[in-house]
Amino acid sequence: MEEVLIRCIVKFKFKKFYIAKDYNKNWYIIHKNKLSTYFKVGGDYSFYANLSKGVLFRRATPVEVSLYA
């Protein structure tokens, strides 16, 4: 796993994860943890995450979060 900076818009919310899309049209599965509990559908978020790549989605676990106003 590698730690990267991600900026994306949350598209869907599920019980244990979010699905988000970045500005390069990449899709992410964002696991819920204490740093991502305030994410809302339609919100624009920037965060550092541990990233693992899959075939269709990239899985991200937030490590550090910052917001755009």
C-alpha cells in the first residue's frame, strides 16, 4: 500500500464505505473510520489515504483529512 493525496467528490454512501470519484474520473471505495465519519454525499474532500489498487476501483483508507471551503 502507498500513501497518497486524494481529492474527490463523494457519490454514494453505504454502511461501511463511501464511493467517490476524483477529477480524473477515477473511482474510489473509501472505508469509513473516525476521520471519514463526517463525509456527506456531494461533498468535495481532500485527504491522505493508504491506497490499494483493484481492477475497477481503488480502495482508500483515510489517514489525514483536510477540507476545501
